[in-house]
Amino acid sequence: MNNYDFQFAERYIGYWNIPNIGRKIPGTLFLEKHSIRLELFWNNTTSCDLHTLPSATGYAYTDRNNKKQCYYFTLKDLHLYYVSLFGKHQSQYKFDVYNLYLSDKPRFSTNGVLNCCIRTSLMDKWLWDYTQGNYENFWPFKEEEIIEIKYHSKPSLTLYDSPLYHIYIKSGFEAHTPNAAGFNMTTNCFLNIELKKKHQFYDALDLTESIVWLFSLLWKNQFIPDFIEFRTSKSKFIYKQSDRFSYKYRDVTDSNLATLISDYNEGELNEIIEKWLNIVGKDRYSIGTFFETQFNEHSTPSSILKNYVSVVDGLSRDFRIPTTGQSLDSSRSQKYEGVFKKIKPVLSPNEFNVIKMAVLRESPTELKPRFARLLDLLSKYVNIELDSEFGTTVVNTRNLITHSKTTRAVVFSKDQYSDVDFCLEKLIMAYLLFRVGVTKSVAQKIIGKIGLK
């Protein structure tokens, strides 16, 4: 399958097969901004339950540059949302589709994955410092001499190599014969993950997702790949999931990058990727929550705040903070204040202090002191302009949102939630960059200043 200039089309017209229902049913597959849907036009009606279908297959084409391109499809988890019956046994069915697999071969296996290829045009931009040296040109001094432009394709660029994975960038080019519009040549870069032993498809998918997370962090750009191709020993296929079911809603396309490959020294990316894979293996749920929240622009500010505080809680769970005595400004002290007033008159001062200390003693695992420790750690790494009580106020606000109870503790107002979310996002990004060993100067380029308006 030639994926050099592959792009998803808006629609694919063809014939579709549904087990126990029918074969070669005419219909169109639509790939819209945030959804995938299949429309079938059938010269028949059925009494079968079509509300949910586990799968469907099809052979469909799209027109591109006045040339038909045909592909074989496997669609998964179809949900019926519209039916129209008309004429003599005519029918129209519309389905929401969870995900699809696309190949130029009629039969392909999705398991035993040996290579994952991630394509995004942002990779071309990130590598510009590296690839611009591929061009040579000669400008003549005399009019009769010919202008010469030469392109030399560089070998694969290895970013990471281990007994498990080889991650490298492959550059390709395509030249078009000169015509009235002139000569045209394009160069595209592809990020490849070579798996040194076969992986089940969803394990390989999780790996590609974690690599996308890393580059979105290094670039400060929450991008969605143009496509991801998976290769087995016998076949190649491209996978796409509907945004409606993945909850990845990116409404604004951003082509800006905070860094280029020249910002990283030779061998530095190998160490960064090594550390990243270890961190994801240890803290995948916390890191996954962060990026799932970051990639979904449709989340409310209060939901984002709750999620980001949970991420800080998860990533800092190994912090051990020395206790300083009683926790005087906490929900626990407020909760037991009435009890203390009742028992104080009937106990000796020593007994009362022993009980009060036992109830209010700070725990080395409490989130507020861990949050303060995180801010102190990052203040030496990036530019932070937040007061010392920021973490305490954030946790108080999260507790208020979660428990929906009145509190006397200091909290952020609702109109501050978006600013607080932005600060939390940058703090988490900075901590992840710190953990993978990105230099202080590069981290500051990515993060900028962290502060409330």
C-alpha cells in the first residue's frame, strides 16, 4: 500500500456487506470532522434488529485528481440512528461508526503488528533544519547555462533504539514531470515504530498513542495524526477512530511548533523517549487522563480542573513530605471543630491535645503539601509566577466542585476556572518535561511563563 500521499477522503462510495443481512448493499461512507457514518440504500427491507452491528465490510472508491482510488474497509461497532422506508421495499439506513480499518488488500489481519507508521505534516516542519541540507542548487552566471537543483534523500534518522523498539524517521519524496505550471517536488516525513516482536493490534495502538502524546508535549501542539498505518508480516492497513467515540475534539488546526529537532542534542532524544516509555508504563492512567482532557476542547472548565488535579495527585503520589504538626486549615479541622468544643470541657488539657493531634496530624501523603512540593521543584526549572497558596486553593476548589458543599476555605471563583486550568496544564507539562530530562532552556521555550492573569 503506497501511503506517501495518502489522505482520507470526505466520502467513499461502494458496496457493503453485513453478516446475516445482505451483501453488496450500495451505500456511502462519510468521514466528517468529528464522526464516521455509513448510509445504505437498500432494495429490500429486513426484520432483523439493526440497532447495533458488530462489524461490516465493504469495497469503496473515492475520486482524487480525477482518478478513482479503491480500498477495502472493515467497519466496527455500527449504531443505527436513522431509518426511512419508502416505495416498493426501498429503504435507507444511517449508522454511526466507531472505527474503521482500510487497506488495498481484500483480506488483511490486524494482529501480529510489526511496524507502526505515524504521518503528520508537523513532522516535516519539525525536521526542517535536518532536511534542508538535502538540497543543492547551481545558479549560472550566463543566461544560456541551466539552473540545476539536486535533491539527495537522507537515510533514516534513528531517534530511539532498544531491544524492544526501533523508532526512526523516514523521509520520502515525489517529483512531478514539468508542465505548464512548472516542476513540482514534495518531501514527506514519516515516524516509524519498528516492533522487534509481534504485538496485538490494541497494544500497538496504545504504543502509537503514547508516542503521539510525547511529540505533542515536545512540540506544544495537541495534534491528531493525519493517519496511522500498521504493518504485519502479510498486510498493511490504516486505522481511524471516530472523534465522537474517542472524545478527541480539536476544532482549531494549529501548525505552530515550540521546538525543532535542532533544539535537541545528538542522543538526547533517545534518552527522552526511553524515560517517557518508562513513565507511561508506570503512570499511564494519570498521563492518559491528562492528554485525554487536553485533546478534548469540549470539556467544561470545572471538569478540566477536576481532571488536572487528579493528574497532579497521581503523578506526585510517590512524594513523601515531612509533616509539620497539625493541619489547621483543612476540611478535616472544620469537620471536627464542633466535636472539639464538646469534649474539651470534660478532658484534661493533655488528653485534649493528644486527641486533637491524632485527629489533625498531617499525613505525608496528603495532596496539598505534595502540590506545594511540586511547585517548589518546578520553580527552579521554569518561570512560575504563582503565590505560595496556589496549590492549596486549587485543591480546595476541586473539593468544592467534587463534594458540592459550602466551605470556609479559600477557593477560586468560577470565572477564574479557565485561567486556573491553563496554569495546571502548563504545570503538568513542565513536570513531564522535567521527568523525561528535557533541558531547562528548551522547557522554558515550550512552557513560557506560568501565572494567573
